[in-house]
Amino acid sequence: MQLQDILYSQGFGTRRVCCGLIQQGHVRVWPAGCPDVDGIECLDPLQSFEPLELWFSVNGERWPFQEHAYILMHKPTGTECSHKPAVHPSIYTLLPPPLRQRPGRGAISGVQAVGRLDQDTTGMLVLSDDGQFIHKTTSPKKKVPKVYKVTTKHEIRPEQVRQLVAGVLLHDESVRIAAAECKQTASHVLELTLTQGKFHQVKRMVAAVGNRVEQLHRFRIGVLELPEDLGPGQWRWLQAEEIDALTQSP
């Protein structure tokens, strides 16, 4: 694969821009098995490399070649899961430009949130530019469990927990919506597991049983938990085994 095409596929601009970066000496390459700490200088945009296990740097910042991007983010409060936010900053501003600019189909480019969180909801968010992966992890048929820590305004009563598991009728819904699992961990705290992804679902379900959500934090998707060392606003690449775990859930 030509080096200019590698950079283009990873979101570093048009092929012309990538060609210029290479010719101006801003790019170094570490092919698979390359022991050179400083990498290989390459000024030829048409030079070919095997992209598998390739690392490269642009202006001194190293990147792994990724056929598709799979990202784990700790979403902070006061951010919107939209490229065109209405009020609050977009979560996409927390990512470096190449992840936002990766070429895609049609007008859509860059990584996309795999299911959204409300602006005041924090926690685990997965992003990708792999359409099949997004479909597998968001399809209602897959029933991938999402686990939330729910802090309520009023003290939780045992009958409210039972109602959430039995199912509640929400406005504009024809059938009852039930939590896959619900347990009380403190007087005002629930651990709620859902396998659906309806609009404001947790808040609406808690309101339906006579309470109110004060804080909402998602800490698990499938078998993966939000790492303790990943602070609000931070992100990291998902590992191959984590990607497999998400697509194979539950």
C-alpha cells in the first residue's frame, strides 16, 4: 500500500495533503519488526509498505495503522454525542483530528458513537468507523447489556425495583419496557442493566416508578467495564480481544 494512501486512510487529509507531508519530511515509518528506534525516513509518497502492524509518525506523533478505528472513551458530563451539538461541546472535540477525519462513505467521515449518551450522562462510550461493528453492537437482536449506576433524588423503595424489572409503560410506547436486571446498592443508588437503547430510557423508566434521576453513569457494555485509570474526557484504542468481546456479547 502506498504511503500516501496509508496516511489518507488514517485521516491525515487528502492524498495531496498526505503527499506534501511525506515530501516535506514530516513522516517516519516503522514497518512490522523494525528495530530502529527512530524509524525509517521516507520522502517518497508512492513507496509501498505492508500496513499490517505498521506504525508511523506525523510531525513526531506516533500512530498505529488501523484498518478500522475502535475507540473507548470516558464521556464527561456536559458534552453531546453529536457532530453538530446544539448547546454543549461535542465529544468529538476530545479526539485528535485524524480520528474525526478518517474517510468514510458519503458525507459521513470519522468515528461515530456506538449508541449515544445524554449530555449530562457520563461513562463508557465506544466509537468506531466500522459499520458492521456498529450494527452488531447496537442491533436490538443482539441484546448487548449496558449497565448504569443511577443516583436518584428520592430514596428508592423495594417496589420501585420490582416495577423496573417487571416492566413499566412509557409515554408513546405500546408495550412495557423492563430492565434486564436491577439491584439497589445504596439508599439512593441503583445498578440498572438494559438491553435496549430508547430515547432517555433510564430517566423515563425511573420517572415512571415515581422517582427522578439525579446522576447517570454507564460503566459496563457487555463484559467490558470502564477502566478506572481512564479519566473523564480521555480515550484509548480498544484491543482485539475487547472488540471480539463486544461483538460476541452477551
